[in-house]
Amino acid sequence: MVQNFGIKLETEGMCDIHDITSKVEESIKKSGITNGLVNVFCPGSTGGITTIEYEPGLQKDLPELMEKIIPSNRPYEHDKTWGDGNGFSHLRSALIGPSLTAPVVSGKLRHGTWQQIVFLDFDNRSRTREIIITVMGE
Ligand code: ZN
């Protein structure tokens, strides 16, 4: 069986981090699937999905890391294409990736205690996002 769910997020951009673990767990529960996989996907080329320990220190460290490896204050070729100034957003999204798949075991998300599923909005403006959660299994 396969079931899809959508969740809406109001985001601020510039690498704001949203813990969506409880939403993923709710979707698994609603699906009634007890063993299989859950996939979390962001349709959009300036978002990212990954796991992290969602605590205040790392909530600062991760945006700092992004700023170091893909700075927001320099020009990118993409900005010449559209003039939207978010070349860095697309590059960060490509690096982190738009989706994540995790195991569903005995009706539960099989994640670590200190491992949350997070959505990262890398865009340079606020957005309304829809995240697609697909639960597949039996
Ligand atoms: Zn763009």
C-alpha cells in the first residue's frame, strides 16, 4: 500500500529550520502501515530535507556552516539568469537534497532519539511550502 500526505509550512527563508518529525510520525499513524518506508519530499529547488539533532546550538551551527561553504553575499551565475538573487539557495538545496527516506518499523518512524527530520528553507524570502510525505509498505 502507498499513501500520500501533504503538510503546509510557513517559512522565513535564509536557512530557517523546521522540525517536521511529529508530522511525519502523524502521517505514518494515519496511513495504518506498520512496516515499510516513509519518504519526505520538498517540491521546490530552494528547500532541503535532512536529519539533525534539533537543539539550539545546531540550529545556529547549521546556518553558519551553509554561510561558510556557500556564502549568500557573493554573486552567482544563476542570478544573471533570473535576477532573483538566490543562486546560493539553489546550490544549498542541491547539496543537502530535497528528500529523505526512513524505515517504518512496527508502525513507528525508526529514527534515533536525538535525530529529528528537518525541513530547511534556503530561499532568500518567506514562503508557504508544501511537503509531501509518502508512506509505503504493508
Ligand atoms: Zn532562483
